[in-house]
Amino acid sequence: MDELAAKVEKSSTAVKSDAQARIAGLREHTARLNKQLDEATNATVSNWDKFKADVRKTSDASKQEFKEARQWLSDKIAP
């Protein structure tokens, strides 16, 4: 994400605004996933399946958002 953010800083103002919002969303997803993973130590046998499902859901959403943001940035910013 840091490399993408660096490329964004060198782009036009219009692209920069949209790209910064997308990168912020990616950072939020990453922070949410990291928080869930930190909570793994608090998971119990009775809530383990729900914990795994929640982490998987967040992970899948993060992957999809990253994929979409990467494609968008590739379209807007030359490599």
C-alpha cells in the first residue's frame, strides 16, 4: 500500500483525491482484519466457528477491495 500511495502522490489532483480515498479504505480493511486476528487469543471453543467466519468474511472483503483498487489505480496511474 505504501508503494501505491507513493505513486498516487505523483499523480494528478483529480486522480489523487479518488486514490487517497481508496487507499484509506484499504487501510481500514487491513486494520479491521488485524484487530480480528489479535482477538484470536480470546476466541473460545464455543465461538471459534463464528470467529473463523468473521475473519474469512473480512479477509475476502479486503482482498476484493484491494483487487478493485489495484485495477483502478493501474488504469489511472501508469506503472
